[in-house]
Amino acid sequence: MKKLLVIILLSIAGLCQFVTANAQTAEKQATVKVSGEVTTPLELKLADMQLFPQTIVSRKDRDGKDHTYSGVILATILQKAGVTLGKDLRGENLTKYVKVEASDGYQVLFALAELDKDFTDRTIILATQVDGNPLAAGDGPFRIIVQDEKKPARCIKQVTTIKIEFAK
């Protein structure tokens, strides 16, 4: 009986260590790094996203259904990182672009002006939720959503890096 109890306790302890290790690994992976032509590089976790004003956008996904996404306007995150926007986005700064990369290496580009409210009314967010729920593991925890773009090709999933660079 004692041996069985010891085996059960060791199994539970091992399971607890496994769950804790996986939770810590998931926590480490759930970040987006903002770097490049910025004054303040950022490494944002899911909890950090709640410190920004939240925006809701709707878009039709590949399944043909409208979905409601919530997250942070990408330009707001870039402003926090010290990216040139607004009245300073002119001249040489208009040659800057934003490269967004996913965990699988997929990349998309945006001209910096495409994200600036002085240049466009289009809303582009870094989403953390869809239809009131966290993004599915295959989509998140971070996803770019481009409202009103005809194709979802730049609605990149599993975002890990946002880098601002000058075109050469």
C-alpha cells in the first residue's frame, strides 16, 4: 500500500513539474519583439497588450464568415516604441517599412505610411482575441488583422517579430 501511495505521489509530482514547465515555456514564447528603427525596443507579452487601448475590427476570414477581432492598433504599439509617425513621417522617413514575421518564418510588409492615421483610415491591429475568445493556438497568441483588405494574405498568424527598417 505504501509503495502504491509513493508511486502515485511521485506521478503527481512529475505531472505538476511537466505542467509548470510547459506553462513557463508557453509564457516565454508568447511575446512579440518590436525592433529596428525604434528609439525604445519592446518585447510585449499578452499581459502587456491589456495596457494599451483595445480596438475591435471585423473581417471575413477564409471560412467566409465575419469574425470580430480585438487587439491594439499597430501604430499605437509603434508609437510606444518611438517609431516616426504623424507630422514627422515625411521625407526620408517615408521610405521606412514594417516587416512582420511569424513563428514559421512567414513574413509580410507594410509601408510605414499604411499604418499612420494621418495617411489612411484603414485599421490594422495586433489581435489577441477573436469573437471574444483568445486566438486559437494555430493563429496566435498574436495575429495581425488588416480590416477591409480584400485578401487575408497579410493577416499574419503567430506573430513573433515586428521590425522597422529603411528601404535601401
